[in-house]
Amino acid sequence: MKIEELNEAAVVERILNYGDWDDVQEMFNVIGIKEVAEIFRRQILLSRNNYDKKISNYFSLYFDKYA
């Protein structure tokens, strides 16, 4: 699969879980922090998601404050 074929939700999940802070900032510049926050919030509402609990907690607090 090519990177261009990935949907935004998959990219957001991967970068928030495994990227470093520079990756997260670049994603915010490309997609926008509000769009990333919306995608993240939809994903964590699912009964099964792939976010580590610490990552989920951190970005929930982060987006509540900054998005």
C-alpha cells in the first residue's frame, strides 16, 4: 500500500501513537489541529481503538485545551 492510499484517520492514529513531537507538529500543519482533534475524538469513542491509554489521555487533554 502506498502512503497516498492511506486515509487521514489511519495517518492520525499512527502519528499520534508512534510519531515524535516533530511528526505531530508537521501533521497539524498539513491537516490542521482542529481536523486532527475531530478525527481523534471520533476514534476514541469507538469501543475498540488502537490508542495506548497514555496517548489517548494525553491527546484528549491536549485537544481540549488547544483545539
